[in-house]
Amino acid sequence: MIRVERVGALAERMRHAAAANPPRTYPFFLGDGCGRAAGVPSHADMARSIFGRFEKTDAKKVRRFLPAWPNSTTDELEGAFAAWMAEHTPVQRYKILQPFYRSVAVPLFYRDLADLVLRGYVSDVLTTNVDTLLEQALDAAGMRRGSDYSVVVVGAADEPPPPARLLQVVKLYGDVGQIMLPAGPEAIEATLHNGRRLFKKQMASDLVVVGHDLLDPPQPIDRWLGRRSQGEWWWVHASPDLVRLEDYAGDQELVLVGRGDWARPDDFFGRLTLHLLRLPALEAADVLTPGVEALSEDELETEFARGQVLKSRAVTYELQSHQFPGIDDEQIGTQLAYQQRLEADLRSKLRATLEPSTGRVGEVAELLDRVVVEASQAGSAVQTSVVSFLESQARAVADEAAKLDPEWGVVAGALAAADSVCTSSLRGVVSSSTAADLASAARDIGSGEPQ
């Protein structure tokens, strides 16, 4: 049985669970879709790169694994990659894979997940991803491995280590950071069987599954998931196979979270932090009316986009603070390049939520005209040069309002300048309602523009 819910419904369940006595959390299961969203190369991509190099030195080996090379299908590439990796030791597999992961930046959604861990909403993560991106995000959030969080690789030890204070990460398919990488379905099945006590507790409770693909034939982890008999499944996938998912769920109720973009890892985790962290903080600061139900869909989208822009900027500033003149740090450079691309995309999304029509520019122009009138009516209390400056800002916005495609950078700049003048030079001159409207407009429109 499948029903569809929004991210906010899951956030509400998680909030109630965290506030219960005793408190509890929802375990998260992260599938390959999280790796793809982070930009981790697929096994087919790795196979194409590796066998492409082999073709120049050992063409027979290529043909042994891939008879149809170079016209091999994705399934053939992935099968050949698994078969070839199975011929290597764990250390050799690590050396093969590590270069592919070294150049991948930590995505923002893992930082969102780290924030949820810090606030006590997540304490258990199961993952089929072998990269160390989540650990890097946890480290960046100030958590220490071993005390704040632990990483357990299934098959690496007979007994789990003592639980960490905040989070336990269970890696089901190995870890490139610990040189523990099983290869092929049989090896994975064996490690899952031997390490089942590591994740028995998580599999027996409510479980949030993000970015996991159900394959045909079912993979070992699919069979393990299918053995669950308790709790709710919250399934997060941008394009789920509903027929296969219905068969997989059987008599258990499965909750499909959102659809499309909302269910992509980079959108899902951001929206989850919006509901669990950002909106409560804004309500506490009296910036928003209490109760998420008071917000329209457009307002929710604006707050989501604005929160992601601000978080991206904070990450960028943090990375820049770790740069040293004359030292070229490849990892920081990769991360900064990612952040620049991401922030540009996020600013574009934010502007889209703030630009429903050119009528908004007209409203801003009227607001600036109101500021000019109130300032000019103050007489000698306000310098002529200040009034002239405000008039120039109002004219600039009025010019944009007359265009079919206004330049929002001009509008944002004029608003910011007028707001700054009102704050510094026109206290008690401009009415409190006008000053509040100006500050609100400057924040709403200016948040989406480049610094």
C-alpha cells in the first residue's frame, strides 16, 4: 500500500518523535541516488574510464570482460566492473577507486543532514555509498569521529564499536576511507549476513529510504529491506518505479515523499531542514507568523531558496577562511568551485520565487516614492543631497518597472541603498511602517542577488 505525503509531513513526525519521552529518531537509509546527486561517478563511468585505458595496453583483457566493447551497454559495463573488481584484494580496490572519489566536492545536502544530526533529529544512518562525503560534512560541522559519530563498515569487525554520542553511520557496501570494499553480489550478501546485528535495530523501526533503486533481479540489500516487519517506510525517490514499489511494499504501508524535484536528495534534505530548523528559528525570532500552515506555497519556496543561499554562502566563507596565500589546496579548490556553481544556481531559483511579474517592480517603485515624499517633507531636518540620492534610486526602479524584462540587480541595489540611508540618516523622519516595508523588500529581493 502506497500513500503520498509532502516533506513537511515527515518533518512533523520526526519533530514529535524527538519530543517524545523517551525521545526517538528515524533511521535514514541512503542509496546510490545520493552518490549520483553528489556527482560520484557511476560504476559504468568508472568501467568506461578504466577499460578505455586498458585498450591501449591489454586489449585482450578488455574483450574478456566486455566482448562488445566499445559498444557495451550500461549493464554490461557495470557487470564487467564488478567482475574485474572481484579479482582484486580490498587494498587494490581502494587504490583503484580512491582517485575517482578524491575530486568530488561535499554536496550541500550532506551538510543539511549534518545539521539534523547536530540538532538531534538523526542518530542512525545506513548507506550503500562507499565514499566519505558524509563524514567530511560531519567533520565540517564540528563533530569528531569516535566521540560524536562512529563509522561501522559491515564485514570489518565482528562486534560494533561503542555507540557515538550523536550518530552511528553503518556502511553496508564498504568504505573507501577504510579500504574495506566487497565486490559483487555474493560478497555483499556475505557481509550483510555477517554484520546483520549492526543494523538490526534500524531495520526494525520506522525507516527513511533516500535515493535507493529497486533493481530486477533484486539485489542483496533489497532482500534485506524486504524482511522488515515493523514501522513505517518513508520512501524518497525522484522517479520511483511505482509498480515495483507496490509489489515490494506488499501489505506494509509505504509513504512516498513528494515526487520529482522535491524528492531529489539535494532538494529533500534542504526542505527537511527548512521545516525542522529554519522555520522554527524564524518563528522564534518573530520574523514569521507561528505555524507553517500560515505560509503559502510561494512563501515556503522563497524561504527554502533563501535558506539554501545563506547556507551556501556560509560554507563558501568558511572554505575561504581556510585558504592560505601561495598554497594551492586541490580539495578546497574543488569545493569552492562547486560552491560557486551551486550558489549561482540557488540565487537563480530564489530570484524566480521573487519575480512573479513586473508588477512587483512597480510596487517597489511606489515604495521608494513614498520614502522620497516623507524625506522631503521633513524640511531642513534632512539634507538636500540625501533627498536627491533617494530620488535617483526611485527613478532607477521606475525605469525598470517600465521594461518587459526588468533588471532585478538594479532593483535590489536601489532598495539596499535606500534602506541603508533610512537606517543611518532618516531615523524618526521616515515613518516606522515605511521603514519596515523598505527593510522587508530589501531583504526579500536582495537575498537572491550576488554580493
